[in-house]
Amino acid sequence: MRQYDPEALVQELRNRFRGFKGWSIGTLILVALALVAAWSSWFTVQPEETGVIQRFGAVHRTAEPGLHFKFPYGIETVSLVPTARVLKEEFGFRTVATSPGQRTQYANARGRGLKDVSLMLTGDLNVIDVQWIVQYRIEDPIRYLFRVRNTRQTIRDIAEAVMRRVTGNRLGSDVLTVGRVAVSSEAKDEMQKILTAYESGVRLVTVELQDVTPPDPVKPAFNEVNEARQDRERTINEAQERANREIPKARGEATRTISEAEGYALERVNRANGEATRFRAVLEEYRRAPEVTRRRLYLEAMATILTEAKGLYIVDADQKALVPWLPLESAPPPATGGKQP
């Protein structure tokens, strides 16, 4: 490490400023003021910012991104407002800074000297831990700077008050399960109404519940309740699925049975009508020629019966004793493998 001699340093400074001995103190002051004025006469607005220039405390104009000039410090001052950037406020947690390419990590904000805003009382007198995030943009930089004192803290206070009211009007189970989207939407609408009434120049982008959990002391019991509710929902869904499968199947079978019965009934009716028509036609023929009709019916019946008979037996009515019966059915000739004699 280099060592400096105090006496040598003083002597070096005297040698450097030896040429200014002829200057007066007033001249040095004027030179210093000129340097300060030149340094404070220009400013740069970044692409995501808007510059608000005040002249003697009153808003004079705004400046777009780029290099700009103004009157020196004391006459005009500039305030840079990030109007093109989405700002956010975190409640109940904080984002841990990570290096690029790594997954964003979150940490609990309790126990670090911060106000505990995440514990809330629901409508059924249950305590839940609600962690949420508010994202917003600055639409009017002038109103953002001068209409409300400490606009950022005002946004946090409004968000906390609205979220507590919205959560307090709902059941704890609703906020923890199916009502999270509705809570976020209602809180966003009410916050925007209040910020618009305050003329804060802020437009909300989103209000999102990051995590909703019961407090740590009751978390095991609450997890058991959730598991029971999930089992109930699963059983209901399985029963509904089976009902959706069995009821259409039963309806289809019932419809098929009814259709078959209707077809059978129609067939029987048509057959009965045909038989009745045929009977009436035969009756008319019988009335015209009874003997011919009777013989024709007999022959038709015998033709039907005899065609289906396998054998024919003729019995003499005058025979008193049994006659031995010798079957004379023709049999196929036996197959022989040798030559015929």
C-alpha cells in the first residue's frame, strides 16, 4: 500500500493553486456558480420515463425521452416519472432478487419490521393468510406527483383496506378455493374507483392473489378438511360420471325394448288382419262352392303335412290282429375294396 507524506501533499496542493493567487474570492464563486448552472441546465429522460419540469415550483411542461435543456437549478427542476413501466406493490411477501436465468423466489415479509397485512378475518370469523400483488401504471405524471401526497403509500393503504373489506364479506372456504378470481376482480374494481376519485393518475393493470393459506397453527387441521372436501368432490364426480354413463345406456335399452315391442305388436296385428282377410276370402269361396272348397282345403292341408312327414304308415281299419312289420327301406350297397365276382 502506498504511503502519503502529509507535508508533501500540502506542498503539492500549494504548487497547483499558486496560479490562482491573483483571483479574488468573488471570481471563484462566480466560476463555481457558472459550473453548477451549466451542469444543471441539461437532463436526460430514459425511454420508459416522462420528465415533469417545474419553474419556481409550478408545473411548466413535460419532456419526452431524450436529451433536454432547462434553466439552471433554482429556476427549473425536473422530476422523472416511470410512465411506461409496470410498477408493483407486494403484500405479505417480498420478491428475493435473483440472478438472470434463475427462477424467481419469494420470501415471507413477516418478522422483518414490516407491517403484517396478510392476516385477514373472513365473514365466517376465520383467519386466513392472504398474499397478493398489485400492478399499476402511471397514466398522468402530473397528477401522480401533485394530486396525492406520497402516492405509493396511498396505493398500499387503499389496497389493504379494500382487500380486507372484500375478504371480510366472504366465507373463508370461498376465498381459499373457488372465490379467488372473484375476490381479485372485485378488489381491482373498487381500488380503481377510489384512485380515480382521488385523481391519482394511476391505472391498475391487475390485482392477483399470490397465495391464500390458513395460519400456521391451524394449517394441519385445515389440510385435513381440504382433503375431506376433495374426497367428497371426487366421489360426487365419480357418481356423476357413472350416472352419465348408465342413464343414457338404460334409456337406450328402454327405447330399444319399446321399439321391439311396437314392432312385434305391429307384426301381430298385421298378421291377424291378413289371417282375418284370408279367412273371409275362404269363407266367400266356401259359400259359393262348399264341396269344392272343402276338398281344396283338405288337399292343401295334406300337402302341407305330407311334405313334412318322414315316413308313411297305412293301417287297415278292418284288420283285427297285428301284422308283423318288416322295414323295406333301401340301404346303400356295401363298399368293397376288391374286384366284383
